[in-house]
Amino acid sequence: MTWITASTKDPLLFVHRRQSLQAIEFRTARFSPEYVRRRIRQTIIALGAALAFAVIAAYGVLDATQFAAVDGNAIVVRKGHPRLSLPGYPQLVWVADYGPERLTAQAAASLPIVGGLGEKLATRLEGLARRDYVAAARADQGNSGEARSITLTILDDPAASPEQRLNASLVFATVATRDDCG
């Protein structure tokens, strides 16, 4: 009969303890200081390149974007974006000789107006202008036929506001032809 057992009172347990612990091998990753420095340097360079790319891209977007906003009593067009400000931006492009009263009520309420990438806002603002102001601008540019046509359209429109009718009649007085006086 064979009796196999172990107990804490077994003296061989303490004798063989070192042999059983020597059989366990811990494998840990060992890195040289040069390897650690190289990895840190590569990480810093990668982060610096990503940051430089992000800053250059942000400046590129700001340079290609324009927005129109009210500054005092005039509409001011600036290069940049109204919600993104980096050193040097926004830059003044031009100041209109008119204020938000020239724009339609809906366009004036939506200021600041942000143009798309590469879009110039001059033509867009002209498209948002009230018809009576467009007629006055056409008359001022010497285009009396177009100014006359716009003013007649405003005067015939029952939905036109009294202010627009008054402005149209003032412009019409300067662009009327002999046929209109009869």
C-alpha cells in the first residue's frame, strides 16, 4: 500500500520549495534606454507633424473663407470665419458703404453670412439686397433701363412696403422716360 499525501507538517515540502519556484520563469519585456528614447522621439515627431498639419489646414480654410457682418452702421466683409479666430484672422477685405438696411429682412436677420470656400461675397450680398436698393444702384451705375424696370415692378407690386414704394418712386423720377410722363 502506497500512501501519498502532503501536509504542512511534511518536512520535504519546505525542502523542495526552492526547486518548484525555480521552474517558474517570468518573462518580462526588457527595453534598452536607447530604444525608449527613440520611441519617445518618434512619438513627439508624429504629434508635431499632426499639429503642424492641423494648423496649416486651419489657416488654409480661414484664408479661403469670407464672412459678412455688421460693424457699426456698415456691412463689413472679412477673410476668415466668425467662429474661428487664429492669430492674424479675421482680416478686413472691404467695407460696404451701406448697412444692413439695404438687405432683405431675412438676410439682415441671418448676419453674419459665411461664404463657402473660395466664394466672394460681393455678388451674394448684391443678390440679398432689397429691390429698391438694387434699382438705385443700377441708376447710379448708369443702367437706367434696368433701374426703370425694377422700379416699375416695385410700384406695381401690392405687397411692397411703403418704404420700398417711396424709394422706388424717388429712383423712378431719375430714370423715367418721356413715355412714362404721358
